[in-house]
Amino acid sequence: MRLGVIYLKGLDAAYKSAGAKSATTDSQADYAAVVNDINVHGGIAGRRVLPFYYAIDAASATAPADQLQAACTHFTQDQPVDVVLSYTPGSGGVLVSCLRARRVPLVIGSNEADVSADSLSGSPMLWEPAEVSLDRLEQVLPRFLIGAHWADARWGSDPRCATVETRIGVVTFDQPDWRSAYTKNLAPEFEATGHKVYDVAFLSVSGNTANQLADASAAVQNAVLKFSTDCVDHVVFVSNVAVDYLFMNVAEQQQYAPRYGLSSLEAPPVIIQNLANPRTQLTGSIGVGWSPFSDVNIQDFDAAARAPGQRCMDVLKRAGLAPVDNNSSILAAPSCEGPYFAAAAFGRWLDSPPSNGLVDAVNGLGSSYQPTGTFSASFRATQHDGASAYRALTFVDSCTCYRYGSGLQAW
């Protein structure tokens, strides 16, 4: 069984060049340790797993999208494989569309939300075991926030604003899947609760990692100015951790401190690491979390948070590759999620091939697969984004940290 592994390197160097912090992890070594664990335990349906690697260099002058396009060519022409594992679908779904055209299965091992429901339904051999679609996230997040009384009254006291009404702003990306999810789900869901979105900032980023960070930095300057001028007092992020802390640090400089709504997509513990004054910005913030490593500090894990990633962490520890914090754990998790999911899916297919092949085999997994990056997963013909439960997240001033405020809730 030939696995094409697309892994990330150079992220720490790329962020450092922009004055930000990111952990580093040897993703190729992580994948090798997990594949070895699978082979030691019988491979996939008795077949030995052979990994082939392709690195995406975040510090490169070449845009990640172009590197991913080259990776697709490599694994479909130069070194054909049975399935490709990746940490990302690529900007605009570049990897998804390329592999779909060549009918090669793709497993995204991260724990984010970066693909729309339409993109998933249009790619029957694309699976995201620990993710939620942007649509599912943007259906649930407004209901959760309003149900938790997040926007019942104006937040803070800004002498520049005479209005007494709550005003909600949204920060997200200017890409087709992200715009679609906002238009079809987030905006209508807020309006249905009686809290119409007042402002939205669609951020356009492109080029290599350094250029994307520069684009994001410029865009959040404009967003903070617009939101503060318009007296927006509640801000929802559907973006990523870099956008969030860039926005918040600019807001801090402008003495602007709205109440934030967020999710696992934003990796709250990593936001805290990159803020000048976390409490000033994050007090009162709440959200939904489906990925323990992205949600709360590892030392604050309870049994439900610890269970999903335990196998992965044990394998990496035995190999001398144990992640040291949340950030490095987030980066390491796809190294487990992709191979273990491929083993479960292909193993089921090869042991007892359904009449319609691999797709039916994965749909038939139901809730039997035990994910690494999320609490639980479920698959069916209409759901290839596996994450099936979330918990409430709350910022706690006394520890300058996020903690879970609820048990498991079904999506």
C-alpha cells in the first residue's frame, strides 16, 4: 500500500521572519514513526505500508499553492500512490481539485475547518476525519454564541461610541469556500437569532507564507479601523490563528477591545502566546472547540480531551518525537490522523470490498473510527468531514487560558 505524504516544514522560520511565534516539528519523522506502528501491527489488511514524502516549505519563496500543485503532479505521475495524505487542501482547494481530476483519494489530517460542504460533496474521495466543513461550523457557531448570551448587551465602554445596540463584526477570508459559507450560513444564522451582522471583513492573502502574513497584517489594520469606527463591539473570527493575533495586537494598540467569538479553527492557546496583553483582548471571549490540542492547554486536559490523541502521543514519545506544547501537538497530529484513517478505510475495503468500492467502505465506517485530533468522528455518504462533537470554550482570566465549559455536544 503506497501512501503519498505531503508534509510541512519551515513554519517556525517563516513566522519568525514576520516577528511571530510558531512551533516546529519534524513531520516526516512523525509520519515515519506512525507508519512503522501500523506495519508492526500488521499493515493495512496484511499489506505493508510504503510511504513516499513530499515537503511543502513554508519558508520558501514559492507559494504553498504552487508547491501543492507540484506535489499532486509528483504523486500522480512521477511516483504514483494509492492515496495522498496532507495537512491542507491548499488555498482555493488546489490539491483537492488536482487529485480529484486524477481520481486519487485524499485525506486531510488536520483538525481545522477549511473546505465548504459543496467542495466536499463534489469530491467523493476527499475525507477530513478530524475536521468540520466551514458550513457546519458557521451553522453552529452563531447559535452557540447567541444561546450563551454572548451578545445580549454592548460590550465594554468606549467613549467614542454613543450607540447602545450590539454590533457584530466578522473576520474571514476572501476565498470562494469561505465567502460561500458566510453567505449561506453564518450571516443568515445570526440574522435568524435577531442579531444581524453589522460589518464583515473579507481578507485577501496570497503568495508565499511571508507574503500571506504581510497581506494579513495590512488587512487587519483596515479591519480594526473599520470595526472600531463603526462601533462594532463583538467580533467573530472564522479565519486562522495568525489573523486573530495580528488583529488583536493592532486592536490593543488602538485601545479597541471587543468581545470575541471563536473556535478550534483559531487555536486559542497559540493566540495567547502571540498577544502582548492577552487578558485585555480575550476577557469575555467564548467559542466552540472540537480539537483538544487547539482548544485548551495540555496540562488542563480532562479524560475526554486526553483520550483522542493518546495513541498518537504514545507512538511519537516512543520514537523520541513527543511534542512539547499545544502548537507542536497541532502540527504533529496530522502525522497520525492521515495514516491511521487510511489504515481504517483501506483495511475495511480490502477485507470486504463493497460493491461500489472505497467510497462505500469509508461511508460504512459510521462512528467506528477513533480519531486523533477530535473527540469523535462519524462518516456517511453525505458527511466526509468527520468531527461529530464539540465543547464550549471559555477564556478564564485567573489563568490567562481557555478551559472547557461543557461536556460533549453533537454537531
